Amino acid sequence: TSIYEMMVTDSMGVTNANIILEKSVIPINTYIEVLKEQLQTISAMNVTFTGEEEVQLAGATYTKVSADVESNGISMYQEYYIRKVEGYIMCLTLTWADGFETQKDAIMNAFAAY
């Protein structure tokens, strides 16, 4: 079961982010591999994973998975910020296209430790 904690988009609907929580007992590295496999099975999307690294966001450590995505002739970028929180996997997905880096940065800069 997934719970959407938050969704946001820019005024043009090009740049967006969402946070989901999934109850999970699997290790985070297994979750990431399953996520990659699932994304590559979506027939309407061509996903190329371009990197994976640990990053700090809002005072917490996340594994960031980066991808180039083409869907219906539109090229875009996605970043998945993933971490385990108690018995849940938290995944922040950020999507944007060329020319919308300012909107992407504005969304990411809105996250802060609390």
C-alpha cells in the first residue's frame, strides 16, 4: 500500500514532485532494484538510469537515483530520493524538462529540516 504524502507542480504543469510512503520490510537497496525494474517495464516510457548516490536533503540522508525519461515523444528528467523511515520506504520523485531547472530548484529548495 502506498500513501501519497504530498504532490506539487509548477504553474505550467511541467515540473512536479510527489512523496509516497510504502510499508516495507525489504532493505532499501532491494527496493531501489525493484523500482528500477518496474519503471523499465512501463511500455509508454523509455527510462535510462544515469546515476545513484547518497545525498543530504532537509537534514536526512537519501539515496538519489537519477534517470532520463522519454514518454510520448517528450524528454524529461527524474530524480528519486529514497530512504527508509522506521517500517516505511519514503520516496520523493522529482520530474522536470529542459528549460525548467529554475522551477525544479525552487521545489527542492522548499524542503527543510523540521
